[in-house]
Amino acid sequence: MITRIQKLQEYGQSVWYDNISRDLINNGSFNKLIEIGVVGLTSNPTIFEKAIGAGSAYDDQIRELVKGDKNAEEIFTELAIQDIRNVADLFRPIYEKTNGTDGFVSIEVSPLLAHDQEATLVEARRFYEILARPNIMIKVPATPEGVPAVEALIGEGINVNVTLIFSLQAYQDVARAYIRGLQKLAASGKKPLDRVASVASFFVSRVDVLVDDLLEKKIAATDDAAEKAELESLLGKSAIANSKLAYEKFKEIFSEAEFEELRQKNAHPQRVLWASTSTKNPKYRDILYAEELVGPETVDTMPPQTVDAFNDHGEVASTLDIGYQEAHQIIARLGKVGISIDQVTDQLLAEGVEKFADSFNQLLAGVEKKRQKLVDELQQVGKL
């Protein structure tokens, strides 16, 4: 029987899993996910923080790395590389079967480098070389410094997952950077264009979280019934509207002559990847965003609870190719009530970079704590 996750593929959408841990690798969970239709994986510092901090699955490798006098960041890098490499091998048959469309596994450059273009390039190249798998994607943030790095990496034939995209302008900048990178790759002849891929990770639910908060404050501050009704009618609408407008731009950019020339050379379009699609507000349907953003040449990276919920009761239908006029109207109406979507998305990018950096620092602190504990144990038994 076909699963709901598999059925999404009939509408041109792939589901990637937004989670990783060594326990999931060791207990066969990823094989089960592949069976129900998951065809890729993404990771980030927050995910690794939870994975490494819980239980003892990483302790044996950390002990060996401690003996080699590795510091916390070096230890984390080794742990992450082993996990990413092992999961990439699990998904490799999907990569081959789909001719390089799916089967990708993403690893993120340090969030501490989000505003350092050269350091981002150095780390991205290092990860890609060390992992040495064709189905690895390097995650680079869509900061002003990250976007030029995307162009450079694509030009070198390195797969890139561009993360933390919130605004339409940032999305367009990322898509154009991808196309310029492909043009450089085509000119160099370094690698066939169909052997490089990229996704543009457009964040969804966080937009509603911030906009709804701003709307709620305005609702509480007014006694005008008509104004209150207008504000209330906008609750829970901004994230999907913003996302649909990004998809509208995707269709526009990747149907232009500039990309068509590359398509004739077998280049893949840079698919839009919906990130942060778990529903944060309990008042909304638990798979609201997953259901409302289904369309061709897209990816939805779902956290565990969203995969389970969607596969249980998701309604699968083509929903992305409708509602563009309404989406434009919603953004315009937000502006009329004093909420600038540009200010919202600028704030979310800054907060996103900060949150990932905080998670990375917490991750390193957790690794250091575990490292020191294991150092003490090894010293006590005379093995260090």
C-alpha cells in the first residue's frame, strides 16, 4: 500500500527527514523511513546538540578522539562526519535511482561563520572533500556573505543547501547565485551540470509565529470592531502567503532563458525546500504547512513528528499552484495594518543566525563536558 509520504512524489514533492542521531542509524530507523518514502536528510547544530547530548551512543568514539588530544570542536566534527557519511551511504541508492535529484544528506558549516564568506568557503570545501560522497550537500546560510559563497561553491561543482531564507529578495538572490554558479561550472567544464544540485531552504512557520505575535498585540490594543476583525482574519495566513510568493518567483526564474540554456545542458533547477514546516501554534492543524505547500519540484524537510503526523492523516493534493492572488493580497493587507513583511523577514534571519550559533556553542559546551568526563575516567584507569 502506498504511503502518504510516497504519494507526495506523485505531485513532484520529495520528503527529507530533518533529524539525525547515531541511535537512529544503529537501530535501523533510517531504513524504515526510506521504506515509507523519505528520500533525503537535513541536519543542523540544534539536531546534533540533542543527538550527542543524549545517551551514550557517541561515547566510544569520543574516548578514542580524547586519546588523540582532540578539542571539543574537533571531536564534534569527527562525530558529525561519521554520522553524515553513514547516512549518505544509506541514501546513496536513492541518489543513483533518481539520477542525482534526491538521496542527499546535508551538513552545515559552522553557524559562527555566517558572516565570513572566506571561512565559509574553506569549511564547505573541507567537508565536501572529507565526506567524499556525491550525495552530500553543504548547508550555507543566506546571509549577505553566504550568498556569494553559494555561487562560488556551485561553480566548483559542490552541492549546496542554502538555509535560513525568509524573504522574497533573499530567495531571488539565492536563485540567481545558483544560476551564476552553474554558468561558471559550465564554462570550466569541471563537472557535468547534472552532477551538481542545490536546494533553497525557505523557512515557513517562523513567519507566522512572529507575525501572529505582532497581530495579537494590535488586536489587544484596539477597540474598533472592524479593525479587530481585519487583524484577526490575518492570523495564521502570512507564512503560507510568503511561501507561495517564493514559489511563484521560483517558477518565474527557472523558466527564463538564462536557466533554459543551462537546462539544455541537463542542469537541475534549484528546488525550493520548505523548512520549519512543523506547526508551532496548537490552534492550527498539526500538518497545516505540509498540506498547503505541495507542488512540483519542491522538497519538504519534515521533523519526526511531522513525518509521523502527515503519514497518518495528511491530505495529499496539489496546493502550491493556486492562491497567488490571495497571497499577494495578504502581504498587502499586512502592510496596511502596519506590519512590514520585509522587517519581519530581516528580523527572522538575524534571529535564525543567532539561534543556530547559540545551539552550536551549547553543542560544543556539551561535547566539552562529555570529553572532560571521559578524560577523567580514562585517567582513573591509567589509559590516558
